[in-house]
Amino acid sequence: MELHEYPRPANDTGIGVHWCPGYATAVGMNRIREFWLPELKAMGVKWVKIFNHDGALDFAELLLAEGLMPVVRIYRPTPNPSRLGVKEVVQIDAFLRSGVRYFEFNSEPDQDSEWRGGRVPANGIDLVVENTIANLEIILERGGMPGIPAVSNGSRWDLVGKIVAHGRKDLFNGPIWQAVHNFSRNRPLDYPYDIGNQEGAAYTYRFYQVVLNENWGDNAWRGRTLEDVNRLRRDRCAPGATTTDDPACWLAYEYFDARNRNHLGRSLPILSTECGYLIGEDVDPRYPATTPDLHMAQTLEACRIMMGTSQRFKAAPDYFFCTAFWLVANAQLGSTSPWWENHAWYSERWPGGALPIVWALKAEPKVARRPQAVEQGELVTLLGTVAHAGDNRIVVVERNGVERARVELDAQSRYRVPGLLPGNYLVRLQGTETAQPVELAPGRREVVLHLDGAPPASTASRSQISGTVRGGCGAVVSLVRSDDGQEWVTMARNDGSFRFVDLPAGRYSLRVNPDGSRVDDVVLDGTNQRTVNLAVSGWGYTIRPLESLNVGSIYCSVEGQKNVTVQIHSGDWSSEPVQTGPIPEISPYACEIGPLDGGHYIVTVDGLTDETGKNIQLEARVHVDKKRPPLVEFVSSRITPDAELARSSITGRLIGGLPTGETLVLRLTDSRAQTRDQELAEDSTFSFTGLPAGLYALEVVDHPEIEGVDELTLDGQNQVMVELIAPLRPLATATAVAAHSVITALAPHAAGQNARLTDALGNEWNQVVSHDDRVVFAALPAGVYTLTIDPGYHQSDLKADGVTGLEVLFAELLPAWVAEVANAGSMPGYSIVRVEVEGKTDLPVHIWKEEWEGMMRRTGSKPEYGPHALEFSPLGPGHYVIEPEGLGVWTDVTLTGLETVWVHFRHSTTPAAPNIVRPCAAKTQPATAATPAADAPLPYLFVATPPDDAAKLIELLRYVAGVRPMIGNDLEEALKAERVVVVGQESAAGQHAANLLTAAGLTVEPFQYEGVSQVESQFHAPPSPNGAHDQQLADEKSLASGERATELKDDRANRI
């Protein structure tokens, strides 16, 4: 399996984290959705390593739904030597059904702590390889992607080589990957190739002092002087060292890849499942211990390496899929072990509740990784159209079940997805069942795939319509499906019966042609059967066989008519005339003629008149077979003829590559060769209305390359929708990304609150909501955004096109209580329910179940778990209800008698109604001069910088006196105007305001001082040269990054 065939998350940054050492959802899914998931996205995290404890399945599904890739560790304490059991296999199957693909089943088997008995046996690697082969096969058989277990940092165990030596190289034909634990220790990212290790380069006094003076509660140099450190660096340097000599570093992935290519002839995907820097770690005395600022600088640069944006180091290779920085959180994610708290990024130990890397990574621009191994010319562009897309405008491209790209259809229902690797993909229209596989072959620059978003026909096309046409022997019955004009035709049998079979779902109409009754709105679902009776207009007949009467006779009945003359004819022979009258076995209006030989006869009836008094003759053709006598029944149906219905329509649109600069004409032709022409509207639609029943053809005049429709059947009142597809022309590739979109929002009672806008990569914009509850984000590139405003406003899926704007009107938030249930581990022999009610002390909480009155405890009675906590125990198996008194909220839990469960009751908010998202009003009035016309709306005079001399001030005052504009420097007020004149637009503040207002669609112009020349000068300070020591200093720690961390921490503290 090739590297590009493995699933990766959409907009992959390669940034991954290790979630926590305990239960994945110990803090509750609501807390994860409301706080932790936005935090992960803001940091650009796309991979999350989790354990398979209770709640992990729900968490994995949430991650996948939000575009993050879970890597699941099937945890077993001391798993060596053993194989996956039934319990683990059942869990794997459940995760696979939810969409999880990456599984880890063992970790650091070279460590004593991972073995039963506490020691690695002498043949430990062979035992591990035997069990690893068995576990790989188990997971592969189920469709999962198992990982070769990670060994400890710096270990020399070669599990891939051992598997190959055991004769199982064939396993690597499947989707196997390798886990690594490339902890960096306290070494730089380019170790062992850094100048300190290779040459023993000395630290500068400045760098030593900056690290020494960092206020983090410890001494990063462990008391060593600068001379001591530099002597160690000189004495312990290792010229020419590579990762083969020392793989205990960030670059350990290079060491494992070299061995994999030696064994397999190619690279395996390498996923870090634990890595990063740990605060206080000081394994190598040649380098300072990892301080919070050093941790931030080095980890941030590692993320840049993953995204390919580092200016200091080369991008991570394609085979290195992701990091798994240890550790997102410990206590804040519900873990009760204090052992890992010093490693956690989020912890109350750190100022502001988190390490500096959190703030730095949020501020860092996020960029999706690009493949390095494939040249740009080898990438494939997928393009096409989507017919019948309707309101479903998003096309999603998936590979191996993972989303690779999503694009929005343009006005002509076209899509274009550039930069795809060759391979097999699934293309689907979001919000529909439309999906189609496509192969992008190597060497192809473009592949065209057209989709049809029409609701799929019912998989069952087994509906039937049957019935009888009164007087309809041989009558022609037509069936028309109303929505697309498809027609079926059949002929009624001698007895007037008819049947249409194997019909798909739809709405139908039936009629007797040319003259007869009609029935509309017959609805089929693909499986049902309907009975519909029709009639011919005027006189008609049917023929049916009789039982137990004279075999050689023909019986005839004329409805409502006695004493009319009936004769039978065959060639030149005619029978004697017979009068109709009562034959009790048949009807009051029947007669019999016979005996007759077998053969074909004509039955005539005379003596009838029509409504005008004119004589008419009825006629029927009958066959006598000497088996059963036929009965010819003449009947008359009075069907009031309707005026010819002419209420049908044919509407639609032309999609695809429309010819430019040309007015297209559509031509509709009916069955009598009469035509109607119509020009295509500006929005590519057309509409032919007032059409009578009949057969029609539709084409685009003088454009045979656009396929028309040859047969459209109308019944006089149906409406048919048609989409014609023009062949695609090459779509122009944008040379620059437009960044002029604006997203504004109105959030009731949110003035002064923080508003956060994030894109799909995790890039973040922050604003403070203004006094009128509004917030504006301007100069946004095209993309999909999520807007969150404290204390609980949230709107996702905001699609900006880089040009126009969107306005979000948030519904008012209503207070509410919510309950969260989380599994907190196992108990021997009984269950425990711990309850926390946010902000409530001494509040009674009740628990009960059927046939048990229950018990009551008060919040705060278990202070060791928190000031608002309590505990119910011991509890046996059963279904329990927990309810705090007086809050109007309750929840239920099912216990097995062997677990601990946390129930958190928290304050929350819920929107009173759905939010409204609408386009911003376009404001496109052109600007022609600084002074508006007399009938133009008054401009807003935005004073970015005031005049700097008296002459300019006088000129500005004259303008104000003559035009009388609104005046100020409030962007919110300026946005309400249609035209803005900026005083001091050449200044930084003026340029910022002009850019924002222009992006909002306003006409913006500078205030021009007459006779004043405005000159803009740009000064660029030349970069200062850096020596070898300065370069070494940059490799160890960026002082700018440290200063940025301080700024971010101060900003965070101010916000809190």
C-alpha cells in the first residue's frame, strides 16, 4: 500500500496530540464539544491519540465528524506476552464501524513495565514479534490499519526486521504503519546534526542569561556556569554523528525509515504516538533543561516543520504523518493521577492555565501539508458538473473513507478540485445520497466526472397500476410521470382491463387516448399497487367470456337499450336481425345469436341516435372459439370534454462550461413541428409555460455539442424540470487568493465579550463585540469558518468566497441546566455515582430506581472531589435516576455494579431559535469625487489622522461646511454609510480602515487636499549579520519567540 493511499484528515497540518492518560471523556462530551474541541482546532490539531476506555467510541465519532483523525490505542495493562482477546476484538469492530482506521495495540514492549512479571525476558523480542504478527492479522482481517508497536525512546529493537525474518514480509502489503515515540528530550530539533553536538560550539553569554533569567520556578542550567556548560559541549561533541548513532531525538523517524527501506525497499507511514518536549527534562547536560519558553519555541518550530513552513529546518518527509505531543491535559481532562500533571499543556500549574505553546500555536498561521514526493505536474485536477444539485452546493472528495477536499459549486454547478494525488477516490454531493467512485490515473492532468444530485430512484421499481377502461376494448392508455415527462403506453384487453408493472416511485397521470377520461396525482412509492378505472368517451364495448351457456352463440348487451337491432356479419353473410331484451342470465338488455361456427365476426347495433338525433351504428369485432361464448357489452359514458389543458411547463437551467460572450437560444419543438424559441436568461435558466399535452423536444440552437432532450411528454398540467449540460471548458486558475470577504454578527447582550472566528485549518481571528452587540471580521480569504462569541453563541459552516460578505443574526440565548455522564473507571464488586452540581453547595440530590426509594446526599459532602461534589455508594446493577432538587433537570445511568460514574450538572445556554445567516447587502455606488452630487446620500467622514497644519485644517473645514457629512472615527458607524471619505488614508490607521470598509462593499475614497503632494516612503532596515554563535543561538531558542510568548501570556492574563 502506497503512502498516498493511507487516510489523512482534510486540510492536514500533521499536528497531533496525545489526549490524556485516563478516560477520554471523563469530563463529559458537552465539555469536550464546548471547550476542548475548539481549543484543538484553534491550535491546528488534526490527529488525536486516545485510549479505548469507556466513552472513547463517542469521542472518536466526534473527532471524525469534526475533521480530526483519531488514533486509538487498544489499552491492556502489561500486555506482554499476550494477544488481542475477544473483548478487544469487539471494541475494534465497534471503532471500525464508526470510521476509525488507525489502531495501536502495544507500546514500548522493550520496557520491563510492559511485561507481566516486571521484566523483559531474554527472548522478549521474539515473543513480541510472534504476538505482533497475530495481532496484525486480526486487525487487518477486519479492515483496520494496525501499527507496529513503538519502542522506547532510543531503543535498538527492530520489530520490522524481525517480522521480515519470521517470513511475514507479506503483511506489509496491507495498510500497516509504524508507531514511534520520538521524544526530543532537552535536545534541539536538528539533533544530532546541530552545531553543538557536531562541533561543540559554545553558547553566548546573552543566551545563557536569557535562559537563566526565565521565571519558571527552577534553574534550567542546574547550577552549572556558562564555562561548565561550554566545557561539556566541547568535551562531549560527536563529529559526524547521525541518528543511527543516537536515535533518541525528534529526528528518530529518519532512523526508523532507513531501517524500513532496508527491509522492505520502501517507506512505511510513521506516526508518532508520543513525542515532544517535557517541562524540566534535562537528560543531556550540554543543553538547558526544558523551560516553558524553550518548550514553546521548540514545539512551535516542530509544528512548522510538520506544516512545511519552517524557515530554519526542512519540512517533515511525506512518510512522517503526524506528531502526538505529550500531553494535552491531565487533571483538566479528568485524570486522577498527579504523576503526569507537570507534562500537561493545560494545567493550573501554569500561569493563565496553560503553557505558552498553547497561545503561540493558536496565533501561528496554519497551512495544510503538501506532498513532497510528487511533483506538481503529477498532481491531478478533478472537475465536473452536478446536475439537479438544488440547494446542495458542497462537493466532498474522499479517499479511503477520509475527506481530502471539499469545494462549493459555482453558479453553473461546476466544481474543480486541484492538487489530488493519483489513486481511487469517492466523490459525493453533501446532503444527498449521490456518490460516485473515480480513478485518477497517473499522467492525467485533468479528470472530468459529472454527478447527478437528483434523489435516487427507489431501489425497488415494483409498483403497479391496474384497472379497467369502461367500454375500452383495445383502448390506448397512456401513463405519464409528472416530474420528468417520462411516458408509458399500453392497450386495454378485450375486457377493458390494463396494467402497468415495474414502475418506479413518482407522481403519475393516466388518460385514455384519443378521447376518454383522465386521472391525475396517482402517487407510487416503488412498491405499492394502485387501481385506477377509466372510460372511453361516448359508446364503447368490452368482450368477456361466459360460462355454462351455448358455446356456439354470441351474446350481446346494449346498456339501457331494449328493442334495438343486433346483427352478426362474416364476409358476405349476415345473420337475421335480433332485438335486445331481457336474458335473465345476462342482463335486461341482451340478446343471443347462434349457432355459429368458430371464427371472426363483426357485431353491429342499429336503432340508436346521438344527442343531436342523428342515427348511429355501433360495431364490435368478436372471435368465436367454440370453448366459451363471448359477451359483447356496449356501454356509454358521458365525459364532459374539458377545454384543452395548457398548463404544463418545461423549466430548467443550463449548467457546465457555458460559451462566453454569446446569447444562447433554446428551441422547444412539439409533435406537429411547431417551435418556440427563448433566450437563455442571465442566470442560465429558461422557462416554457402554458404548454398543452403532447410530445416535445428541447435543444440549444446552433450548439450541437450541448445535448438536448428528444422526448418530453406533457399531460397539460404537469411541470417538468430539465437541466442541460454544456461541455466543460478549462477553468481559469486563480493567480491570487481573494481576501475581501466580511463576516459580521449581531449577538444580543454580548457587548464587550470576545468573538472568535476560526477557519478549517485552525487559523484564528479575535475581536471584542462592540457596544451595540455587533462584531466585524474583514479581509477574509475564501474558506469555511466557525464563529463563536462568549458566553455561548456559535455558528459553524460559514462559507466565504473571498469577495462578498455574510451576516449572522444570533438568536438570544436562554439559560438552561445540562447533565453530562462520564465513566471514571472500574470498581471491584460495586458501583459508585459521583455527582457535581456547578456552583451549588448543600443542595439535596436524589437517586432512585424502580422498586427502591433511593437516597439523598447534599452537594459539598465529598470535598475531596470538589466543593460541589457528593457520592452515592455502594450501588448494585440497575437503571438509576439522579435529580438535583429544584433545578428542573435530571438524568439516568445504567450501572453494571462494577464501575465509577461521574454525573456533572452544569449551567448552559440554548438558543431561543435558529440563527439567521444571510449575505451582506452589496454597496457598489462608484466614487467619482471627494464632494458628492447634490442628490447623493451624505458620506461618512472618517478621520484616521487629523490635519497637521492650519492650511489643511481650513480646507477640511470648508469641505465639512459645504457637504455636511457625518463625522467620526467609529468603524461601526462608517459601515452604516454607503460612501466613506477617509482623512489621512495614507497613515497606517487610515489604510487599515480603508481596507476593512472596502472589504465590506463600501465606496471608500481619500480626502484630497488641493495642491498638497502626498508621498509615501518605505524604509527597510538591512538585516544584521549573524555569526556562527548567533546561528547556534537561533537553533537553540528564538528570543523573538520568547518575547512573543511573554506577550501572549500577558494578553491571556488580561483577558482572564
